[in-house]
Amino acid sequence: MTNSIRHGKAWKISIELRFIDRKIKLYISNDRMGWKIIKKGFGIVGIEDRIKELNGNAYFSSIENAGI
């Protein structure tokens, strides 16, 4: 959420949590900017590390200029 506000200039953030096939999926989108390339800073690397400790995987994606 911080990245959506700080880097994406978001006014509105949507968060959706789904449980599908014994997996937890978290979707975060905003009403402003998406990115062609995601630069992994401390926040994303920290999320990946915590998920790995739980034997999980984290995936990040974005659609440029779409807020997704």
C-alpha cells in the first residue's frame, strides 16, 4: 500500500484476499499508475523473505499505466 501511494500516486487502493486450491492469493491494485518493470526494494524483498520462511512463494506483477 505504501508503494501505491508513494510511487503510484494512488488515491484509492483495492485489496482482495482469495483462498484458492489451498493457496492464499493477495491482490492489491490502485486507481493510478502501474509499472512496466517492478524494482524490488526493501519492502518487496522483505515480503519475499517472510513468505519463503513459510515455505511459500511471492509473485509480483503490474500492468504499465493501469494501476494493477
